[in-house]
Amino acid sequence: MEITPTKLTISQLFNNRNEQFSIPAYQRRYAWGDKQVGELFEDIARLKENETHFFGTILLLTDSHRADLNSLEVVDGQQRIITLSILLKAIQDRINELKEEEASKDIDSHLYCQGLDRKKQNKIILGDLDEPDYYRVLNLENIEEIKNKNLIQAYNTIKNLISKDDFEKLNKFLFKLLHKSIVIRLDTQKANDAYKLFETINNRGLRLSPTDIIKNFILGHSSLINENTLKKVRENWKELIINLDGISTDAFFRQVLCGSLKQKITYKKLISEFKKYYIGMVKESEMLPEARYIDYFEEENGDLEESNGDGPIIVKERNKIIKSKKNKRKISIIEFSNMLKETSLIYKKINKKSFDNKKINQHIDNLQRIEAFPTYIFLLNLFKKNIEDSQKIEILKILESFMLRRHICEKRTSELDDIFSKLTEGGDENIVERVKKASRISSRR
């Protein structure tokens, strides 16, 4: 693993005029709230003269440096880098109010960069979803059009904290921020090294979401194959993130897995079960160390029982499903990522009620009103089927009736994931009758 670590002050991190930080579109959107922004501000404000503040590590995927503008892909640390830039912008705006032009120009060198053409550009470029909003915040233009409110809220939070500060107080804070705050910058030119290190750095239990770990797992694997594969998989992941904007990606992956494995999968088991499913589906997965481990685990522990909170699950049954996938034709990692992308588009249409057929949207709205979220496991499967819209509408009506009866009778909601997971079994033929039969049987439980 070729990693170059460098200890830098915030000023040194931002002040290289021919470097530009790029937040790739596959990364999650800016998500810091008042709590995180306020804590960052207070950490700096409370520094004593002989103290420093450590901001952690910033992981960058880089190419060989050249004389022109160098783009540095931020693999880890994007939330902190974005917040720091917004903090600098808010301070600059307050300094401009105080008419301290020289100090304002100094901040420009940290907020902007330029290449050989000497054209001024933003120091940070965000992904497709957040870049327009970030531009509006930095320029304070069309604020009412901002969709990611976290960006403008971060700016407003900082602006309120410094609204009454005079230049002397601001200047002291700025010195602490730029010269008494440090980061460890980790540079690597290999994508595989970057993804490996990302998971190592963040392997602390709560920090990473399941989606973050799944993303890193898939992109890390694709980087082992070749550059073209990595490029295509990243593009599919970017589209998936765009499709699921404003929707829980963790819930998406859990429900996809429930339907694929035909059984309930808890959030606790999501990452491990996804990796097993992935290895059973993707033909290039033999190169992964996890593949050997999973084969050994299944062979040695196939008859063990484990609990998921709803009673015992026979691990052997789950392994039969995974092994049955292995016996089928495996698909390439590009096909797998494309499948996830297409499934995310269906999930978006379900959540946003944006199908072409208005009657379908109305019945989905009915399901949402009665909080029938577990039905999405089956709906993901249903809307992939090549059947008439009239059949889909009939099935949606059956699901409405079924869910209402369960709510009225106060049946256990914990059973629903299993019910709708198993309902995904079977083809297109007689699907309406199968759903009717399954709803009658399940209603008696």
C-alpha cells in the first residue's frame, strides 16, 4: 500500500493555489447539522495560545502533480473540508462588513485556486447534487432555490456565531483556525489503496453507515479489476445516489436484500449478508478474501441456529439461497452495479409515486398513508415483472386491504418483512392469485 502522510495546518491544506479538492458524485451529500458545525466552531474558539486542534485525517486519491491545476479526489473527509470552506466564507463576509479588505484577500487564497490560465475557480468542487447549492452559498445568490438546506444552514449558524465580533476577535479566531489546527493528509495514487484505507480509518462501529461500507466494498473490488471497470461501476453508483436523493439508502439496500434472499434481513446483518449475496452473484468475486472465508463459514456452520430477535433462523436455509445463486450464471460486477442502479430507479418511483400510470401512484399513496413500508420489498419485485398495469393495480388493492386488516387487528409488524420477502418467490404467471392466497394465509397468523 503506497500512502504518503503529511501533517498540515489548515492554511497549508487550503493554500496551494494549483490544487482543487473534488468531492465525487458517488459520495453522500453534505449532511452536517447545527450540532456538528457548532462543535467544530467551539473547538477552535476555545483553543489556548499553546494548544493545537487535530481535525483528523483527510484521504485523497491523486495523480502525479503537474504544473497546471491538480484535481484531488476526496475519498474521506469531505464533510469537514466543506464545513471548513463555509466557515472561511462566513468569516470573510463578516470581515467585508467591517471593511478590512486586506484580510479578506488573504482568505481568498484559501477559498479559490487557479491553473495556468489564471482563471479563478472554487477550491472545492462538489458532486452533481450539491454543487449548484454550494455555488449559491458561496456567492449568496438565489438562496431560496437551495435544495440541500444543510449547506445554507451551516453558513447561517456560523454567521450568527460571529455576527457581533469585531475585527480583533475575528482575526484571533482566524489565526487559530488556519495555523493552530492541523490535519493528517493521506495521499495515494491507487484507488484500491484508497478504498482499503478508507474502511480501516472508519472501522469504529458507528461512524460509517451500511451504505458507506457497501459502496467502499463494491468500488474497492472494481478497482482491483481495471480502470475501465472502476469507471463504469462508479458511474452506476453515482446514478444510484442521485435516484435515492432524499430517500434512506440503508433502507433501500436492506429491502433489496430481503427480496433477493427471500427472508427478513435486519440492519445489524445487512453488511455481512450483502457481502455474501454479492459474492454469490458476481463472477469476479473469487479474487476477494471474503469469498474464501464465506465458503468456509457455510461449510463448517451450516446447521447452526442464530437469533435475529424474531426467533431462530436456520443458517443452512439462508446458505441454500446463496448457494443456489452460485449455481446460476454469475453476472459481471458492471452488470451487478447496473442492476442496483435500475432497482434504485424503481425504488425512487415507489417512494416518490412517480410512475407513468396515475392509478398506480394513487394506490401507492394509499399504502404510504397506512404506513405499509414493508410492502416495498415485494413492490420492488412486482414492478420488474412484465405484466399488465391492470394486474399491478389489482395487486396493490389486495395489499392495501391486507395491511389495513393487520393494522386493525394489531398483528405483529415484525412478521411483515418475512411475509413480503417470501412473496417475491415465483414468476409472472398467476401472480394475482398467489398474492391473494398469501394474503389470506398471512391474515390468519
